[in-house]
Amino acid sequence: MKLTVCSSVLLLLLTFSFCHGGNIFVFPAEGSHWINMDILLQALHSRGHNITILRSTRSWYIKANASYYNALSMPVEKSIDETFITNLMKAGVQFVLGTTPWLSSINILTKMVDIITYLHSAVCELVSAVLDDAALMKTLEDTKFDLVLSDPCWGGGVILAKYMKLPLVYYVRWQIGEDAHFGIAPSPLSYIPVTGSGFTDRMTFLQRVKNMILYLVTYIQNDVISGRLYQPTCAKYLGPDCDFNQIKTDADIWLMRTDFVFDYPRPTMPNVVYIGGFQCKPAKPLPEHLEEFVQSSGEHGVVIMPMGTFVSELPDDMANGIAAALAKLPQKVIWRYKGKRPASVGNNTLVVDWMPQNDLLGHPKIKLFVAHGGTNGVHEAIYHGVPVAGLPMYFDQYDNLLRLQERGGAKIVSISTVDKDDSFLEAMQEVLTDPSYRENMQRLSRLHRDQPVEPMDKALFWIEFVMRHKGAAHLKAQSYNMSWFTYHSVDVVLFLTAAVLLVLLTSFMFIRCLFRALCKRKVKRE
Amino acid sequence: MKLTVCSSVLLLLLTFSFCHGGNIFVFPAEGSHWINMDILLQALHSRGHNITILRSTRSWYIKANASYYNALSMPVEKSIDETFITNLMKAGVQFVLGTTPWLSSINILTKMVDIITYLHSAVCELVSAVLDDAALMKTLEDTKFDLVLSDPCWGGGVILAKYMKLPLVYYVRWQIGEDAHFGIAPSPLSYIPVTGSGFTDRMTFLQRVKNMILYLVTYIQNDVISGRLYQPTCAKYLGPDCDFNQIKTDADIWLMRTDFVFDYPRPTMPNVVYIGGFQCKPAKPLPEHLEEFVQSSGEHGVVIMPMGTFVSELPDDMANGIAAALAKLPQKVIWRYKGKRPASVGNNTLVVDWMPQNDLLGHPKIKLFVAHGGTNGVHEAIYHGVPVAGLPMYFDQYDNLLRLQERGGAKIVSISTVDKDDSFLEAMQEVLTDPSYRENMQRLSRLHRDQPVEPMDKALFWIEFVMRHKGAAHLKAQSYNMSWFTYHSVDVVLFLTAAVLLVLLTSFMFIRCLFRALCKRKVKRE
């Protein structure tokens, strides 16, 4: 029996941890997903719950030590560490910005597929590391967890939850690689754009055709990942009959990180709880030097430009183009950029390593938010009602910004032309001078804030609900354990069609026989 | 210009009414629908809103005078009055109880169809009476209503709301004649039983076939009612292009009188708010004589049997059968029955004209609720956690009780054999003696009460939300203005199929030509 050092420490922590509430086992995902989940975990901890998170010893964002959780750190071979992510993102940025010739583009694309495969293999390895460690599993069993909280963009949480026979709560926007709604709720492709399509909920015929093709491609892609990577792990630990595609939709509650002020209204399910913007909170005062800088902007106000978790560096031309455009604004600018300082940075621009984004967005002097379109930033823009100039790069960023643009609160420009023409500067100037952008964002802010329960309180309520009632079976529709064939009534439609055809055929045969008999009799008589 | 007496009085009331809040125009439905809507209106009034309801001068349940609303009473020819309803229900009861020979059954069925047609014609007449009265319409316009609140089991509210260009809130469970969910949310027939089917959300193949046939019948029936009755009214007042089937789904918020503790979990939409059981409240003390009677039951406790809005009389045999069964119980019984007192009423039974149902259900001495299966009663049983013996008759009553039976909280018996065998008595005895029935109802009660916002508060919040934001357009999915053809992507699927076939055909032709050319060359060479 192998009891790792990490799990011994965990045992100690679990035994002595002071806990009013429940025991929560967390299977998080890395990067920006973790940033917000961390906020949720702090809130859960402050309500007296005992939190244990699973991470690899070489984890990127998820720290081994925190006052509000116990970390179960597993040594694994494959890991989503900083080097891995940085390389991936550099390649990704180059690909999206179109700065590589097409042969190396194909090379990068192949690399990307390899990287995604690596990522999900790493998740499976992490799951196996836990499940293969009998002593650790005994410790975990003894801890008597109340539920598993998991981000299903990584498929490991559900396998662990099913193995430990625990209720499961998803903290979710994506499942493996697609909008999680596609996994749980009916999703008519006629008005639900697939992520990456760049379409809205009002599509032309050709857009709808493209949307369906894109859906099929995404579906196949996810099916391959599920089938090749998660299914073997699932079968090994949960028995050969276990179907990963079925169990992955079998969570008690889906805490969905979106809402319908931001997203297009669409069908949903009783166990989906919308917590979009749960991380937003009123602004705190700024650090002194920042407040001073902001105040120095006078009546023009300030533009902020944080560029997300993944972008630390841009190609020189591009960084220069951005800096030059920002320099031409009468506003002061706060730009978060970790790369080499471009020569064209203006006197109005403060380049920083990090900024208190939420506190700045809530500051009355902030006139414009130059956003890359990550979900977190977009929700914060809505919460504080700040208009947006969008410079999307990859993933869902364009689609996120498009939702704001559709509602009149943002203007999107292509980052690839930022060093070639004035479109970025013009877009910023338009959003700064046309009051409708701010008015629309303020309207969205009012709608978002006008909820009977705050998104964070909703999240806490439903997690504790699952603890109190040991699940939420009464909210899970029967659809989750039906085959597509039965679900879509294919058998029933075939049966009814056959029945109708049979009746028609029999009637036809009968009439023909009757007709012939009559004719014969007539002939005989003649 | 014709200004009716009623509308003059209304004008006066509207002008002088003291109002902190908004102006709400209400288009209610009769009978049990009204009983609960009335509770909602009282709550709205107590929050300072000014309420105007539309009724016919010969209305059955909706009173002309109330302290908390202004009634706009329109004199119309056709009306859903007491005589009309009583006759309908008598015929209905006889039909369901199977006490009429089959020829008169057909007669009754034809009558029922006539009656339903009459009912919806009466609604259309009421709508026309308002819209044709120009002076009244001027008054209504001047009142500056904030929204229309309507029960869409009658199709008049939406026509009035669209005519007055006002936001619309539905207080809803049925739309015309079907579960309102079918009108707004995707409803896979593979696990969503059609009302009247008597199926659950787990159906066998044959049940699914029957479910689909029943759905088609219901669909056609509603389409005929919409097309023959509402469409002409709609076209007359809203223009010839107006499609009633489209506008009827175009409400801002649907306050759905159900929840998923009671109903089977199923797809829903962002603008559907579940307020099932909103009318339930903690029990108040009973009137002295009732409390005395209840206390006299000792350890055995009390059985209550209120028989709903529609049943005042049963055939003699049946009433006698029920009374005899109740007499054999060791419990005390409170029976609400307006018909002739049966000879077999036992000493343990108190026959009453009316009972404080909610206060009784919340009394600790109540051991069993003999319910006919109306939605109101079923929700009250869940709220108070009282087990049920079900005697369903018509409409959705069997289906409602089935939901409780499926969850182990009720036992259903057929009312038609109540005077022929002991099944009713046995069912009551089983529910009284097997503790699992009460435990299950108590569990449902805990689940129902464990919500982040009370159902009534939810209803009030969303009505006021619609006032604050002049609608809830951001929660309305695009589906409501798409044809079924586009919605189901029929055109896209046909196009893609044609494209694939074309590619296959072209490839085939090309290969054939190539093959022939090769063969020819070979022949030539030979």
C-alpha cells in the first residue's frame, strides 16, 4: 500500500480541520477557470465548509498552500504547468495573428491537437494517480465528503464523483470543448450559434448551414477526445459498461458561468443555475499611486487595457501598433503588458504588470475598457456598465465580445490589423465619443444587477442544497439516461410511419382486389 | 361614442385610486384558476400596485367588487357563469363515471366540444366588447398601464396586450388546452407525457407511441380552437398578418404554476419562472368548532376530503359508497359535500359546505388527504407534507395524482368502483398505516420549501421586474418568431443532404467516365 507524503499531510489536515459545514472535494481546471473558482472556494470556506482540492504537484495556477483549502497534490508525469501553457499560447497567438506562413500554420495546428490530447491525457493520469492509490482512497472515503465540485472542461471530476458515489456539482461553462448547454439542454442550431462561429441568434440561411457544419465538427472532435481518452479511464475504474458520454451529463447541479443579460436566451434545464458574474463585486479604493494617476486624467478620464491570463507577449510590430494608438488618445491609459516595452508607448500610458481590474472598472473615471473578450472581463464590464473596445484573439473571445456588440455596448476590431491601419484607434474613439455605448452597457448593468438572488448566493445556496438533500435527483431529467434514438423518438416515428404505410397498402390491395373481382364478374356476365 | 356605466365607474376609480406602484391590467380565467390568481392580486395590491381586472357582468367566480381591484365588467351575450359551469361539470362527471350508456356518452362528448367552443367564443366576445368600445379604450390608454397579467388558458389576454402595446406576464399552467410548456420550450415526447396520457417520464415503447398520438390529437384540437376562434379576432384587431399561434407565445415572463418537486423535470426557457405552490402558507388556527372536532379524534387523527371547485354532487350510489367507506375508518373525517346527504354517513364524519383546506392540511392531527387531484390541492398537500389517497375524475387530475404516487406519497383509486368494492377503503387504510407515504410527502415538503426565494416572492419580483424594465426582451428566445421549418433546421438538413448527394453523384459519374475512357482505350489497343 502506497501512502504518499501529500496524502499523509492531507489526512492530518482533514482530521484536524475545524469545520461547521460540509466536506467538499474539488476537481478544478487551470488558468482563468481557476481564478474565479478560487473566489467561490473562499466563499464556501467562509461559510464553514471544509475544502479539499486535487492538483498536480507541477500545477500552473493552483497553489499547494492556501488558508482556505487543503490541497491534495499528486506527483504525475504529464502536467499543465506554466511552460506548457506559455508555449501553447505563444503558438496560438502567432497562429491567430496570421504572422506565420501557411506551412508552419499547419504545423502549429497539428501541435495544438497534440497539446489538447496531452492536456486531457494529463487529466486522466491525475485521476488514475488518485484511484490507483488504495491508501489515499481509503483516507478520502473516511473523510466522508458531501459532494464533488468540478469544472467539467476537464473530464476527471465526474469519474471521481461516480467512483466515490458522491453527488456532483458542476462549476461550468464548457464541457470538454463545447458550450456545456449542448450536453444537457435541447439546443436548436437554428438560433443557437456554435462557439467559434461568430454568429448571433439571428442567422441567415447560409450562416445556419455553416453553424450546423461547425457543430458536427465540434461534436466529432469532442467525441474523439471522450472516446479515446476518458472512456478507457472510465471503463477501467467504473466497469466496462460505463459510458463516459452518459455519465458526463449526470451532475446534480450545473452552476453555469453565464446569464441571459450576456448570453442569447435559449432552452435550459431545471438543474442549471445561472451564476454569470458571480465574481463581480463593488470596487474597492485603488492603491494610492493608481488613484493619483487616474485623477490626473482630468475630464477625459481613463482607458484600461488588461490583456487576460494567457497573453504576456505580442509580436513587436503589434505591441508597437497598440502602444501608438493608445498614445494618440487624450485619455490616460493603464495597460497591462508583460512583454518588452514598445518604443511607441505614449506619455499618457502607464504600463503595468498587473492591475486591480474590478476596482478600476468600478471607478467613475474609467471611460473605456479595451478587452480581449475573456468571460471574466466581459462579465465585469457588464456589472460595472463600462463600454468596451474589443480585441479578441481565440477561443470564445470573439463570440463573447459579439454579444456585447449586438447589444450596442462594444465595438470589435481585428487585432491582426492593429499595426497596419487606424481601425483600433477609430474604434476606441467611437466608443469614447458616442454616448450610446455607455448607455447600453449601463442598461445591461441594471438588468444584470436586478436579480432576486445575487449570483454568488445562488451558487452557495445550490451547493449547500445538494449537501442537505444528498443530491438533486428531482431536478435531473430522464433524458440523461436515454439513447439518442429513443430521446428523439426515432423508433416511434418509424413505427407510426410503417403503421400508416401498412394501412394505406392494405387499403390499396383490398380496393384493387375488390375492383378486380367486380371486373371479372362483369366480364363473366358479358 | 359609447361609454358604458361600468367603464365610467372604472374611470373614476382609476383616477382617484391611491397608488404607490404600477398599473396592472388583468385578464383572468374563471373557477379554480381565479381562486389562486386572486391571492396573487391581493399580494400585488398590498405592494401598492393598482389593479384593474376584466370580467363579464355575468362572471361566475370573479366578483365585481373587491377592495383590492377595480373591476371592468363588460355586458356580453355569452358568459362563463355558474349555470354554464354546473351543467358542464354534471355532464362531465356522469361521462367520466361511466354511468351513462354509450350513445348518450357520444352525446355528452359532442356537448363538451360545443361547450369548449362556446367558452372560447365567449372570451373572444369579451375581448371584442372592450376593443370595440372606443371611449373605454381611450380611458384605458390614459390609465397608462405598465403591463397585462393574463391566464393564457383563455387566449384573450395576449390580444389585448398586443393591441395596447403593453408588456405581458402570463400566470399560467395551461395554454388554451395543453400544458403551456409545449408552447414555449422544447418538449421531447420521449419522456414528457402529454396531459391526459396517464404516463410518467419513464415510458415503454408502446406508451411512447400512444403519447405521440395523443400529442397529435391535442395539437390538432388546439390548432382548430386557435384558428377558428382566436385567429379571426386577432386578425380583426391586430391586422390580417397577425398570427395568433405566434403572438400567443410572445409573453415577457411566464409565471408557471408548477415546480419540479411536483412535476417531472423537463426543458424550460429563461423567461419561465416556477411559482408552484405560491398560494401555500402556514396554517392559521382553526375555527373553534372544527378544532374541537379535530381534537376529538384522539390518536387516530383526522381524514379530510374536500372535493374541488367543480364537484358539488355525485350520483347517489357513489356518494353512499364514499360515505360508507369513510364511516369504516377509526379516524374522524371532514367531508366537503354539497349534494344530498347520503344515508350511510358515519358518526365519525362531519359533512361541511366549505372547509379551511390549507389550515386543516397544516394541522398536526391530519393524517390523510383524500384529494380529487386539482393542482391547488396537490401543491398544498406537498407544502404541508400530508399523504394522499386520490380519487381523480377529469382534466389533469389523474396526472397530478400520478406524480405524487410515483414519488411514493399517494395512492390512486378509481372513483367509478367506489360503490362496488373495497378498493377505496383499502387505499385509505394503506396510506394511513404504511409510514412511507407520510415520509415521502414530508421529503417532498422539505424539497419544496428549500428554495432561495419563496414562490410568491418570485412571482412579485418578476412582475415588478417587467414594470421596471418595460418588458423582459432579453429573456425571450428568438424561437418565438421562427417558422417550424426554420426552427427545426429542415431547410438546412435538406440542403446539406442535397449537397452530399450531389458530391457523391458527381464523384460516381466522374469515376464511371474515367473507367469507361480507360476501358475504351484498352479495347482500342487490343
